[in-house]
Amino acid sequence: MNPEELLEIAERVVGWGRDGEQIEAVVGHGRETEVRVYEGEIESLSVAESQGVGIRVIADGRQGFAHAGTLDPDVLEETLAEARDNAVFGSPDEFFGLAEPDGVAPPDLDLYNEALLKFSTEAKIDMALELERAVQAGDPRIVGVESADYGDVVGADAIATTTGIRSSGRDTSCYLTAYSLASEGDETQTGFGFSVGREPGSLDVAEAAADAVERATRMLGATQPPTERVTVVLDPFVTAQFLGIIGGTMSGEAVLKGRSLFADRLGDQVAAASVTLVDDPTNPEAFTASDADGEGLATRRNLLIDRGELKRFLHNSYTGRRSGTASTGSAVRGYSSTPGVGCQALSLEPGDRPPAELIAGIANGVLVQGVSGLHSGVNPVSGDFSTGAEGLRIRNGELAEPIREITIASTLQRMLLDVVEVGSDLTWLPMSSAGVSLVVAEVTMSGA
Amino acid sequence: MIDESVVVGTLSEALRTGGEFAEVFVEDRRSSSALLDDGKVEELTSGRTRGAGIRVVVGETTGFAHTSDLSENGLAKAARAAAAAARGGGGGHRVAALDRVDAPAPNEIEVFPETVAKGTKVELLGRADEAARAAGSAISQVSARYADGRRRILVANSDGLLAGDDQVRTRFAVSCVAVGDTGMQTGFESVGRPIGFELFDEYEVDALARTAANRALTKLAAQPAPSGSMPVVIGPGGGGVLFHEACGHGLEADLVAKQASVFRNRVGEQVAHPEVTLIDDGTMAREWGAYAIDDEGRPAQRNVLIEKGVLTDYMWDLLRARKEGRESSGNGRRQSYQHLPMVRMTNTYLANGTEDPQDIIAATDRGVYVAHLGGGQVNTATGDFVFGMSEAYLIVNGEIGPPIREGNLIGNGPDVLAGIEALGNDFAMGSPGTCGKDGQGVPVGDGTPTLRVASMTIGGTAA
């Protein structure tokens, strides 16, 4: 379905609104293909269409919500009735209210590429097979490719409200991923590689394969080092994962509800001077770029930390209103939930030096190439974190032996202040934050 | 949910272009939840999804399509899409006459959640908020969530299988923030069972809220977690997730077949202390991971994975079992009709031991006592795992000492199994969990008695 058809459905729902009632309808539709190959054969080929609607009702200062996984007309009415009924049981809150047009023009982004629609199923299968072969051939120690996938999505969505919001759009995206197994002696290690784009021509099979091979083979022979305090260099992929968590603490919702470690710190120096953090979904380079947020407001560039100084928090309409400010265009959601607040395309301002030069300046350290259990090991409220890690030892400015079964621990607050330098290698990843090499001092590395 | 004749027609359509095996999975799911946060009932949410997933198998290839259109035409269209995705079969396969076999439910449902007034559900939230705030003046924020779901499924395949299930789950969770001189700390507690609103005859939400609040308050006084390797004692029910992650995943036949498991080719070997028995049991009445049939129509089973320290078997789904010429173990599950099934756990637990838990702690000179583990993850190919400790204490001279702040626990699955040196006689199931694999989440349960592992690495910040 195209965005116009979806907007028509959203408008129809909004048209059912009664006096004194605010209604928001979010409608989405997606068409997906996923090919998985294994040992030269297609293991599975999935094709699917999915759609859904989420309806929010605000009446008498109370809010209710309901969603459904179909757009059948009778279901739309049922869902609205359910949302209305749910609103009766919510607590009243004077700050409830839908977004209202705020005059900010949406950025002109090119998120939809017809070339994807013309790419045949055969060609998708061939690309997945080519990826599998490339991983297999990448190194004699590669003993298996657990999965090699090609996938794509053509998505469209629309939002309409009784307060005058009308927003709709569509986008295309595709990806390649490979999970590899490398073995030497009786030791096995795993790796992964990926490539993402708006159309298949921008996918890079060789790069995805090379990453999968390198990640699996580089840890062969790794050992557990003793516990000590070291300087670490986070690889861009690892930095991006940490940024995602730091971004969560910048949410106006977390601040209002006393769950942000940065509440009351606006204007303070919360990070080293080399840290400038920006959330900018209008940046066309970002894979998560978007012209409208989850409430249909135009996205915008938000400067969060400027040379170490905390400048602002992110808001949706509710948190903006309650904080005495306005939405920053940062409502995030799917059709099955009410809008939250979050980062959409977060990045650090890159520094001047490439990773090799950063490493050359470190006498004793660790290049952290992978972290695991980050979601369970970070408490975004207290800031404590401890995560499983692996990587390479840095000795006298050079990369040395691989190490594994370590954890690195600190607090998010200290980590930001302990940033020594940001690398020049900014790279956008298929997540809501960009990667860049990051040097952090005084991190506890636990091992044997 | 849909007519048997429509099911047969859909399966025939799916096999028309040469498929060897076809399956229709129909799902109708209703859910409702209510969230209280910041002292207010923010919203009630209702959800409804229904649809069908159809798969067709030819040789090594599975074609899959799903649709939310359950009309005869909608299903036929999805059947053709799945068939087109799995082409090139020899043909000649027919749909066997459907034979409806329903497995017994793990337990009865007394009060279906949709029969309970919304106001009654909301009232639970207010009680939890009040109880948590009354637990201490340092409690600065409380959020409580009530959620229920009813999932009706129907599975039919070209082998003639026809089965259905009506799965109800109810859950309640409380999360608190406490503020003190050392900053903010959090505490969490949840309960969930595959039953209806009678869950609250068994559990008082006030008590759950106090537990969550006390966890946060306790941590205000906590010291930084130590770092390095040391003995770890895990409390009853608090560490089942460790064995789910560190051992269970490696015993899933799909990962084993792809050489992505450290337990490959080890059936029959002694992998743990002779007192260690690991079981996955989808039939456990009233436990979070239980069901009557799995998402391929196979009745749930009790599967012994490790018996007296010896690896006895893996867990199987339909396709993986067919290849090996054996039966599925009832572990084929999927998140929804939009997903392909794969091998998943149900309720995975380490069976009871014989020692007095107090003796296990007393015999530990210095180490860490983990009352409650948080989430974690494992690399099944290497066995390496990571877990967050959400409630933990130092053990000093054989006694549980001061609380420690959050940190991670890391180790290796086979090493931990081999390193279990004491098992208590106080078995308990843990909190309801959601297990993620390949992007799909399914409800699972776990359990353990008190146990001691000779050495694990604690990733704290203290020297």
C-alpha cells in the first residue's frame, strides 16, 4: 500500500472523533523478503506483507490506546472503541495531548529507492549465495557459515490527528548478514559481518564477508588476561552500542520521572571537552534518517552535549509540554505502542586522528572489538556498567595478542569524563547511533 | 478458528507445485496491559493480531509466507507464495486426511483475563505503587505493569496432523528507583504464570512491590562489585537463567547441526558432576514456559538433557528431527504467525540436590552470593556467556556479607557445568523470562537449587 492510501485510512479513523476528544491514528504497512542460505542451498525464503494500526484517544484528560494487526474496516472501528474504553481507566494528566503542527518543515530525504522493487527473487538468492561463498573462501580456518542472509523491506506509514497533524512517508531498506565459524585445533570462534543500504546496488558483499571472516579468526588463540586498570580503545561498533545507552539517559521522559543520571545537570560539564554529541535524524548519511518523528512532527538536529557541556534533553509532545518546553521531534514508536522519547540518529563529532594513530600513543591498553551482555550489564539509571568483552592487547603503541573472557566496568558518568580522544573514523551503522573509535582511560578490566 | 475444509484446501494449494511437506499455522492473539508510572496510570493498551503462516518444504529448502487475511482466498494466496519460494520438488505429495489430536493442557484456566473488569486490573497497580513507596522514604520512583494475553493457535500439516491450543498468560512486574548519597539504584520483581487472573489469589501485589523496593534500597548501601575470578554461590531459583543460556542453547539441535554448539558430538559423555541433572519440561503445570502443544502441533514433553552429569540428548523441532529420522521433542516454537518455528526451550531447570544450602554458604570462605541474576547472553559456538547480577552479596568467612552493586558475571558453559561442586536441596523456579533467539522472543521458565560453582569471573570495579 502506498502512503496516500495509508493516510486516507488514518484520516478516516480521525474523522470518527467526537466532540471534546483527541484522536491519533498511526497506520503502517510493510512488505518483506528474507532469504537464508546454508551450504549452497536455500534454507528458507520468506515473503510477507504485514500491516497494522494504533489508535490513541485522549478524553477528559485521560489517555487510552489500542492496536491491531490488520486494516480491515470493522477492526478499525473495534480498535477505536477499545482505545476509547481504555481511556476511561487512565489517570487524568493535564499534560496529555497530541502533537500540534509547529511550523518546522520536514527535511527533504531520499529514503525510497525504486531499484529495490525491481530486484528479482533470483538475484536476492544469488546475492546470499555469493556472500556465503565469499565468507567460506575468506580464510582456510573458516569451517562453517552458520547463516548467510539477504533481506529487504519496503515500508510505508501515515499519521493523522484531530489536532491537524498529517504525515506520511515510505522507505526501502535491504541488508546482508553472515555468521561465520572459524576453527583452529579444538578451538572455535564466531564472527559476523553485514552491509546495509536503501537498494541492493549499495550492498557490499565483499565487505560483509571480510568482516565476518576477520571477526571469527581474530579471536583464535585468545586467552584470559589478569585483572587490571587500563586505557581502552573502543572499536566503532562498540562505541555505537554505548552511545545508544547514553542516548537513553538524554530522554526527557527519563529526566521527568527521575530515572536519568543527568537530571538537574543541564549546563554542567558532564563529559570531556572532546565530546560533542548530536542526535540528527535529518542527516541523509544515517541509516535511521527520517523526515518525521513518531507523532508526525518534522525531525530536527538536536545538540545534546557541546564540548562536554550538557545542552538539552530530547522530548516528545507530552514530555516537552510537561517540562515547559516543546517537542524536539523525538517521539519514537511503532504502531503497536504509544510514543516514547528517544534518539534517532546519534553521533559523536569525529576527531582528527585515525585509529592507528590513537593506538600508537598507548603504552598499555586494550582494543575492545566486541562486547556482550551490554543490555544486562548496564544500569542506565545508576550509570553502573560491566560488560563482557574481547579484543586485542595494545603494548607500546602496537596491537598484540587477542584476549577474551574479560569484562570492562566503570560508570557511564566517569566514562564520559574519562574520554581521552575521539577518532576520525565516523561510520553509520544499522542502528540509531553511529560508530567511531573512542579512547577511554581508567577502565577496570576483570580477567583471571 | 477456520474451517477444516479451508485448511485442507490451503495445504493442497501449498503442495500443488511439488512441495514435499506443507503446514498451516493460524494464530489469534489478544492482549491487554496497563502501566502505572510516576504515580499515574498512564494508559491501558489492548492489542489484537490474527493471521496465518504457511510453510512448504522441498528438499533442504523451506518456503514461508504469512498473511493477516484469513479468508479462503487470502490463505490460498499465501500458500502459493510459500510454494513459489520452495520450488523444484518432484511433486506427487498429497495431503493426508487430517486427524485432530489435542494434547492435555498443562493446567486449567480458572478466570479468563478478558472476563475481568479493567478497573480491577488497574486497581492492582495502585496497590503496588503504594506498597513500594511505603517500603522506604528513599524510594523515588515506581512503575508497575499488568499484562495478560490469550493466544489461540491451530496447526495442520500435510502429514495429517491437526491440533490446537488455547494459551493464556498473566504477568505482573514492579520496578523501583531508590535515591541515596551514592546516586540512584533500581530494583525489580515480577511474577507470571500460564494461568488467568487467579494469579492474584496466589500473589499479593503489595508483597511483590516490597520485594522490588527492598532490592533497590539494599543496593543503596552496596559497595562496588569485586573483579576477578572467585567461587560463586547462586541462590535457589535465582540462577536458572544461567543454565538456560550457558547450557540449554547449546543443546538445541538446529545449532548443533550447524556446528554452532560446544556440545556437538558429546552425547553420552560426562559433562558435569554426577549430581547434575538438567531438564527441559514444557508440561510443567503453571510454569511460564508451559503449553499443551508446541507451534508445530507436537505435544509438550519432559526432556532430560543431562542425567547424572551425562549428556543424554538435544532438543528437537520437526524439520531437524525429520532429517535424523526421529520424533520432535516438542520444542518447535515461534514468536508469532509471522515467524518460522525453530528449536526453543520451555522450562529449563537443574534438578534438586541433597545438601543443606546453609552448609554450602558456610563452606565458602570468600566469594560472591548471587540471589538474583538479570539477563544474559551466550555464544553457543564457544560456550562463553555474560550475565548481569541484579542482587548479589559478598561471602566473607562463610557468611553472606554486604550487598554489592551491579556487575557482570562471565564464564564458559561447559566449564561452569564441570565446575558445579555443590547442589542444595532447596529447588525453586525463577522469574518468568523471555528468551530471544534469531530475533524471536518466546516465554520461558527456569529453576535451580542453591549451588556453588568453583570459579567464575566477576566484572566489578573494585580492585
